[in-house]
Amino acid sequence: MSEEQFEDELDGNLPNDTRHPMARRFRGYLPVVVDVECGGFNCTTDALLEIAAVTIGMDEQGLLFPEHTHFFRVEPFAGANIEAAALEFTGIKLDHPLRMAVAESHALGEIFRSVRKSLKANGCKRAILVGHNSSFDLGFLNAAIARCDIKRNPFHPFSSFDTATLAGLAYGQTVLAKACQAAGIDFDGREAHSARYDTEKTAELFCGIVNRWKEMGGWEDYES
């Protein structure tokens, strides 16, 4: 299916009178921030080790805010490759007694259940992944979905919002830590490369950029 066909299909499933402001803001899509920590860079061969997702809400003024965080440590799938350099970079200790990892299918199932609730609450039809270098996170998410044979994926399969790009436009910074600093968001480098921490900071960054654009008059909420 081409992107144009996918967009047409989504449009056809939207109600004629979409009244929820989140649905109006992103044309029926709900932004959900996702970050993954992995055993390497190859989404088909390397292990998914952590995944976190933050759903985004909108207040009465039309400003975005991070809503709910979901975080799971994940058991490597059978035969997964895990590079020693990746573990050193992330600080993940696979044999830590408190790691309490779960299967990929469980982690995705719980996250998707929450995403579907948020879709319903916001009058949206599909989630769109927000990530810092989002193609990386979307690739690992789609690979895990395929391994788990999940048929009902709430996320758009190939579109995403990339905060590295948005931050480059808004602040002239593409590294997450530097972009957060430029945006006035506290960032602790000692906490970085945890999926939970990076996702929550990416969510703050995304909301800040979108809200700043709105406050500058860059988007007008057209009432139906």
C-alpha cells in the first residue's frame, strides 16, 4: 500500500465531524512518543531490550503535554544478536536480578492496549510514532510486531514525527541532550540511554516545540 492509499483509507474512516481538538490538530493521528534500547543497530537481527511509550494529551488551550508513561524491560527473542558495545553504551545488565524483563509480546500488548484507550479518548483513528531519530525506533517496533505476529497495530506503519528534525528547525540542535538544553528542559546525562528517561525527555521536547509553534501563530484551530 502506498502512502497516498494509506492516507486515503484513514480519511475514509474518519467521522465527518471530528470534534476532539487532538484529532483536528493532527488530522486524526495521535502522537505517541516511543524510544527503544537495543542490542545493536539491525532491527531484524538485534535484540529489543527496553521499550517505553508516552501518550500525549491536550489541554483546554490546545497545548500538548506528556500524559502516561509505559516502560518495559524486554527479554531478547530467541537467536537475537546482542553486541557488547551496545550493552556498554546503554548500561543495560541482562543478568541483573531486578531487571524483571518480559516477553516482547507482553510489552507490546500492554503498550498497544493503552494506546488504543488514548485513541478512543482523543477521537483519533491511528497513532503516529514520535521519536528522536524516529526511523530507528519505528524499525525496531515494526520488527517486533512482525516477530510477535500482531495483527492489530495501532501505529502508522511508515510515517513518524522526528524530534531530531524538529529540534534542528526550532533550536539548531539535533542531539537530544543539547536540544533539551536549548529548550530549557532539564537533562541528566547520567540517566540518558534508558528508554524511560529518553522517551519522557523526547515527549517534553516534542510538546514544547508544537506548543511554541502554536503560540507563535503557526497553527490555527479551525472550528467545524
